Amino acid sequence: MSTELHTAAASKVTLKRPSLRPRVVWVIVAGCAATGLVVGPLLGLNRTMSVVLAVVLLLVVLPLAALRVEGARRATDRLVTIVVSVAFSLALLPLLSLLWTTVKYGVGRFDPEFFFSDMRGVLGEGGGALHAIIGTLLMTGAAAVISVPIGVMSAVYLVEYGRGRLASSITILVDVMTGIPSIVAGLFSFAFFAVFFGPSIRFGLGGAVALSVLMIPVVVRSVEEMLKLVPNELREASYALGVTKWRTIARVVLPTAAAGIAAGITLAVARVIGETAPLLIIAGSTTNVNWNLFEDRMAALPVYTYYSYTIPGIPPEFGIERAWAAALTLFVIVMALNLLARLSARLFGSATSR
Amino acid sequence: MVSTVAKNIDISDLDIYYGDFLAVEDVTMYIAPFSVTALIGPSGCGKSTFIRSLNRMHEVIPGARVEGKVVMDGQDLYGADVDPVNVRRQIGMVFQRPNPFPTMSIYENVAAGVRLNAKRMKKVELDELVERSLRAANLWNEVKDRLDRPGSGLSGGQQQRLCIARAIAVEPQVLLMDEPCSALDPISTLAIEDLIAELKANYTIIIVTHNMQQAARVSDETGFFNIAGVGEPGRLIEMDRTEVMFSNPKDKATEGYITGRFG
């Protein structure tokens, strides 16, 4: 009797469930795409709207098919999968389009002359961005030299020492600084140096100061997060060896967080390297190579791009070509910085792998 | 072996606070030199808090403070002019979870106490110290060929012995162990217990453990902590020679805990 009951129950319970074959799914996807792209134009829709039609069709047809065959849970899963994929493509599309456009127009002047000459005496064809590349690297480098110590030390204070009023007000100030419009940073730097050197002051260091105003909060924030990730056990292990707090921070906490800190700093650099507005105000623009941060105007790639596009010269094609090439150069520099950050994270990471 | 002079510790009327919360109340205890003292008791009764207050690690937590006296060989550890950093150099600590420094090699981990304190030491002397400490921790034979590899590459039991080597490389006089075997398998646990028996010759050892057999195996004295209820402070209920505690405890609660009837 009991065995009978048992087998009856067992025969009812099945672990299998019907599912749409992958081939069927692909057929549905292809069908929706074809229908959208064929019917769309017939309805007088343009290409974009036809794609939208195809996606909407897919959003309806595939979940309905899944609902019939596979049940409600799998149908919901398919619906959400489509929605998420569409959202992802929408987010990625502008980026790819931007990259493609910059490469397409910028590659034309991606020649040795562009990298090894400046704009002195150039009105039409030729010319290069050497002075702007040097200016960008110098000013961003100087900004990093200013911001990294200040940022790292502020973060160390906030994570390791800061308690109460002072720490929370610094945190609020850092948050506010994150939101400063870049033009305000430029105006700040200009106003500051104008007090000492008069209103006609234009020089690279001013640009670096403006950039560091933008960079410091980013560095503080990212380093803060990295320091918080260092397990407390390591600090305690160090204290228990009779190591002072400062030495614990310098020799245990900071090295453990080094990979993340390096990545954070690189991203902060990447964040400010494309700034135009503050440099327009305080660093000005020039056509010559200027190696001196402390004197005279200094060009930068974003400013160079801006002027090459707004005042392209006669005939305008050459200026516009140079603008695209400069934008592409900036792209490449930022990309290289990002790769560097990943590489450094991996290099430090191998020593710290836990 | 590392040459040290073990010290006695005399604790009287010790109250331990987290902010306004009294976590451990009124502990009075004498710990003899060259002895192993086991502290047992249910979770949350303040054993770890108590042991951390013995090398002034408790105050690392914001708001944490201590009232009462902890006297080591005539010196009050909580005296006005006492530097907690110096206290910790005398009283080493091994934690529940092995925590070797991830950025350092095995060698550097053992040398960390010397290097991080910026003590000047000749390479030869340092090599010697590292070898001595690793031998004392019964780890030398397992790692002597890979001293430059990261300490995090070792097994859990080896890592814990590395942490013990690191602690004794500072040449402390007292060694505190906060559940040193709770994250380890039985074989590693046995290795650590053997090690404790050897270290007893040179150090005064205080060990917190949840493992009753372990307390019975390794310790000379056993202290039982208990807590009256949630939010109540932990107290030292009873302390005696380990044989007495496990065969003939005076307190009902101790007997109940040891025989496994609660906790």
C-alpha cells in the first residue's frame, strides 16, 4: 500500500520542463528582425524606426512563445533579458559611434608632422599639435603632482584618523568639490594668481592648479574607498607587533591598497586631462612649444581642438582636420592611461594576491 | 629558541567598556610566569574583549576604554605614562583568523616586527632571527626553500604558525592567543597545540578557546567567563587549575558549560 502511494507520487513529480529549442529562439529573433525591417519601410518608417519596430515585435513575440511553451517564469526571464540587452546596446551605441567618428576624421592627420611640429606661422595646410601635447602632459602631470599627495593624505586622515565634526565637514567639502563646474575652477585659479601677478597673467602652472582643484576630490574619494577595503585585521596585526599607527599606515595599509590607489589616481588624471574651460581662462593658448610651466601661455590638446574648430583658418578644412586629429590624440592618451591603470593594478596585484 | 624572560600578570578589578556599554565587569586574576592559561566560556561573554585589553589592543576600537589595573611585573600597563606601543612589544598577540601581511613574503612577514619598527639590524642577524622564529613556530622545515614567496600562499594552518612566528620575532614576554585554532583543521590544530606546549618554556601564554578538549590539553590554569543575559556584562565566574576545573568545578554554571549542557 505504502509503496504504491510512493510510486504514484514519484510518477507525478517531474524535474523536467519543456523549453524552447535554441534554434527556435533564433528563428523567432531573425523573423522579428526581418519583419520589422521589411514592414517598417512599407509603413513609411525610416531605418531607426524600423529597428525600433523589430525590437518591439521581439519584446512581444518571444515572451509570448515562451509563456505558451515554457511557463511564466521563463517568459519573464526572456522579457527581462531582451530589455537589459536593449538598454546595454543603447548605452554602448553613443560610445562606439563617438569612437568611430573620431577615428574616421582624426586618422587623416595622424602623421609624423602632426606630432613633431607646432603651429608657429601655420595658417592653412600642415602644422601640428606638438606644443599642445607637451602642454597637456606638463599641466596634467603638474596637476597630479599637486593633487596626489594632498588627496592621498586627506584620504588617510579621513579613514585612519578623522573622527567627529572635522572629518564629517571635510567629507561634505569633498563632496561639494566634486560638483564644482570646471569653469569655476579655472576662474578660481585665475582670480588667485591675478591677485599676485595682475589680470593679464596666463601660465601653465595656473592651469595645473585649476586642474588639481578638479582632481583632488576624485583622488580623495577613490583612495578613501581603497583604504576602507584594507581589512582591519591587518592593522591590528601590525599594532600587535608594537608598530606605531603612522608606520602601520605607511608600511602596511598603503602598500596593501597600492593597486587600487594607482588605478584611482590614473582615472582621476583621465578625468581632468580633457578639461577645456579652465585652461582656456588661465593657461590661454599659443602656437609655440612652451616647456616652462611658470611663464607664458601654454597650449593644451582640448584648447587646441577648440580653437582649431572655431577658428580653423583659411581654407577651413585643414584646421578642422587638425581638430579631429587632436581629439583622437587625446582619446589615445586617455586609453593608454586606462590600460596603464589596469596594468599597474595587475602588477601590484600579483604581489598582493591573497 | 628565542630567549625571553616570561612575566607574571596581575589583573585586579578590571572593567572593560565599549563607550558607555560595560562589556566585562570586575575581573581579578593572577597569571603565573611560564604558564598556559585557557579562557573558556560561551560566545559574547567577553573573553576576546578581555584578552585584547591585556596588550592594550582594546582601545584601538573608537570609544573603547578600560578601568582597573593590569600589572605586569610591578608595572601598571594602564599607568599614565605608559605607551601602548611599548606594551604591545612586550605582549604579543595571535588572532583568530590567520592574518599575514598580503604584500609581504614569508621572510618579510616574520621580519615585519623589526622592519616596521625601523629597528636597525644587520642582514645576518635578521636572517638568524627569522630562522629562529620560524623554527620556534615549527614552520622552518616547511618554508625554508620558499622564504621569498607570499605568506598568503601557505595553507591556513601554516599561515597561523607564520603569524605565531611573526609574533615571537618581536621577542615578547607574554603571548596572547585569541582562538588561534578556530579556523583550522584538526591536524593544523594539533600542530599549534604542540607548539603551545613548547612555547610554554619561554613565554607566559594566555589562550582563548571554544574547544574544551583543547583547554584541557594545553593549559595549566583555566578561567571560565559567563554572561548573565543579553546586554549584561561578562564576568569571570571561576578560575582554578585545569584538572580541578574539569574534574571538580565549584560553580554550577562552570560544570554545566564544561559538560556541554549549555553554551
